[in-house]
Amino acid sequence: MSVIYRDATLDDLPAIVAIYNSTVPSRQVTADLEPVSVESRLPWFHAHGPARRPLWVVEEGGRVIAWLSFSDFYGRPAYGHTSEVSIYLDEAARGKGLGRQLLAAALDAAPGLDVHTVLGFVFGHNEPSVRLFHGFGFEAWGTLPRVAVLDGVERDLVILGKRLAA
């Protein structure tokens, strides 16, 4: 069964932020140490758009249970064909293959968005996410050792990349 997603609207932002904030305590997914506010995420939301850097949501029973974003890499024009992909799932939606379906959909959509290279920035200790990206042929293109401190523990950030166009 294929995942059904749609472009996010501003009305979805509270649910997007709630899912994001649900990952903060795990210290596996985000470098934020405290929950973020909807207001603080408005500029991030507005940096996305369906034509170039989409932000997708997945609903179940009328409730947003997951989201995926394509984001600019490094903010310089020469990197315009490169995008970071982020996937966040509601706690109840994790471990059911939804992340795999979303990543597959993102890779299918990337050429139509003029994206030639897809990146994932994942903590080295986030084994499920590392496995997810590796399962789609992403390779470790770099490791930033011990760049994050989460509850007193230094953590690596792994840059996973996949080239889609020659």
C-alpha cells in the first residue's frame, strides 16, 4: 500500500510542531533540547512550498501522523540542486514502515523538484534512521564527531547522501 500525503497548510503547523516536539525527549532525533513553539517555526514553514521545497503531511483519521520536508542545504545558490530531507512520525506511527514509504515518495519526487542530491543529517546513535537511509542506498558522506551534547553526552552527526542525477 502506498502512502498518501499532501502539501502542508498553515493549519497543519501545530500538529507538525507537536510531532517534532514529541521527539525532543528521546535525544535521538533533534538537537533541540526543549520543545519549540508554533510561532518559532513560522519562518521555517514559509521557507517551504510545493514547487521547490515541499512540506508534506500524512493524515490518518483526520489527524496528522507524519511529515516530511525538503529543505535548502546551506542556503547558497550553488547548492540549489541539493536538498535535505527530514522525516518525523507521531509516536503511534513509528515502526510500521511509514518512514520507508515517505522516503521512497521523496526520492521519486526529487527529480521533478530539480533536486539532484538528497541529504539526511542523522545522529550516529539513531540506528533506525541510519538503517532507513542506508536501505535506500544513501552512503555516509561524512561524520561530524561529537558536535552535539545531549544530556552531557557528546554525539556524532552523520551526513548521509544520495546522488540522483549524473
